Amino acid sequence: MRIHVAAKKRIHYKFWVFFHGEGIVLAAFLVVIIWVSVGMILLPMVVYPVVIFLLGLFFSRREGSSFQEYPFVSVMIAARNEEKCIGERLQNLLEQDYPKDRIEILVASDVSTDRTDEIIKSFEKNGVYFLRIEKRLGKSALMVELSKIAKGEILVFTDANTQFNPNTVRELVDPFADPAVGCVDGSKQNSLDSITCESIYWRYEQMLKALGSKIGAVLGATGAVFAVRKSLYNPPDPARADDFETAVSTRVQGYACLYNHRAIAAEPTPTDSIQYHRLVRIVSWMIGSAFSLFGKAVKRKRYGLALQLAVHKILRWNMGIFAIIASIAGGLLAVYDSPTNYLFVSVTVFNMVALAGKLSGNKMPSSLRLPYFFWLMCLASLSGVARSLTSSAVSVWDHSAR
């Protein structure tokens, strides 16, 4: 018995020496890992906006000129089983404050199985062009098909469940009076009062777009409301011709991409669960586009654009890896009775608040749910990256109930 007790004491002593002697090196290593991980998260989330803001102070673009005569515009919509909203959507576009003889509306139906086609055809007498597709292609490929028959100098991209303000098309087109502008992004707003992960995400994105627009460096566009010069729209892969790649491609070609907060589009805000799956789908598309555009930017020596893509897109979509690493490293620091415990406590509190945000739903104030929204975005982005790597990116889908 005495031998057994002595052996246990020796084991306890060895662990004490490891965690309080040689283990100090491991603790220091874990601290470095945490701070490096936090730094990789702050780089796209905090440092990037600050840099864009400072560049806007010193290299702000001058206001462009105005049109003597507005250019011809083609508004394009891809629809799939949209009988509940397509009629209201088309009426909304017909009432736009834009010269009636300078605008056309093109709608493609992606093998709709409800009354979508019938409703669209009822608007043909108002000049709406209808294209029926007999094979599922997905939104991006449908937009490519519509662009082939579009007559407009400017292509306006939008969704079937979106509502424009009366002046939205005009606000999208106005900046194109400057021949250096290749793409203009609008402002998507939530039509619901509740604050969700997606609403916070869009507020953050719109802030970045407003900052980037001052130097003509908006990085991407929202599919609900943006416009591009038709001469610059030449997607290499119809299945990947999304709003992000379309917008950034104009910058690769040397044109500016702007954001106009007055070009407003309202769109329903789905639940966090639907938002999660939508973000997975979007990232699974965009990550391939981001790497492709990064290579093109470097090849054309547009190093500023390449750095933007690396930090704001590629790194941000993968920062969940660093969040996981920081959480694990923070948990391992719990065994140390040292000043490093503040890191363990900080990481633990952040993750506990995130869990509470998940369990409480909308009962918790939105400001306290930010850790939950952060993890939701990180995990969805990582899932999208993983889906892209496994060649299972989704380009064809059915919309959720609205």
C-alpha cells in the first residue's frame, strides 16, 4: 500500500512539474496560438475596414457626370416556382421611374411547376419578355441566357421576391455616366423588423461597401439589386456567374465598382436556419470564384484587388478555423493557475454567450446574440468551403417558403 501511495505521489509530482515547470513553455505557446488566431479574425473584421476607410480619406473618387439621355436598360429575373410574388414583382418593375422607352424586362422560368409561367405570360402585353427553360439550370446560368437576348447597354440583376423603390433603376444607372464605372451595387434592406444574423451581416457589408465605393473598390454585389455594363459581362462559367464574380470581374478589367445606397431593394428576411443554409450555398459558389479572380488579379498586376480578395473573402470565409483553434487553446489553459487564465475565461464566456444566444432565440437582446451570429457565420462559411472542396457546391435549388 505504501508503495502504491508513493507511486501516486511521484505521478502527481511529475504532472505538477510539467504544468508548472516545463509546462510554462506550453502555456506560452497556447497564448501565442490564441493571439495569432484572434489576429487572423480581427484582420478581415476590423483591420480591413479601417484600411479601406483611411484609403477613402486620401484617394476618394470624384463625382461623375450625368447623362444627357439615359441608356437602354435590361432588367433580368430568374424565376423558379414564384407564383406568390412574381406578379407583384413585375408590376413593381413596370412602375419604375425610368423612361419607359429605355427599359425592358426579361424573365426566365427555370422549369417552374406552379402558375409562375402563366402569370409571367399575362404581362407580355405590357412588354415583359418571357423565356421558358425546359432543363434545370439555376439562377446564374439563366441570367447568362437572358443576357444573350438583352438589348440594353446596362444589365440590371434582381430577384423574383424583391421589391424596388420607385427610383431604384434610375439610381443604379446614374453612376454609369462615368465611363470608368463598370458595376453599381444597390442596397438590400430587410422587410422585417426583427434583427437576425443576416440583417447584421448586411449592415456590416453595406458599411464596407460604402467605404469601398469612395475609391471605386466595392468587392462584389448583392444579387437582389445590382447593374453591370453588358460589354463587361462575359462569364467564363455560366454555373458560376454569380453576383460576386460578375461585379469583381469588372474590376479585374480595370473598371470601378460602386455602391449606391439610394438604389434600394426590399427582400424578406428568413429565419437563422434558412440563413445558415443560404450562406453555405453562397460560400460554396464564391470560394471558387474568389481563387479564380485572385489569380486573374495577380496576372493583371492588380495587387490591391488581389489583397482585398485574400483578406476580405478568402480569409474571412476561413476564420472559423481560427475561432475553433482559439477555443481549444483557451480550454487547455484552464489547467494553469497563472495570469493566462484571463484568456481561458474570455474564450469560455464568449462561447457560453454564443450558446445562450442559440438557445434563447429572439428573447435575448440582439447585441448579446452577436457571439452566436459570429459562430453561425463561421460554421456556415466553413461548411460552404468544405462543400466546394468536395465538388458538391449547389447551383440549382428551390426557394424556401416565404
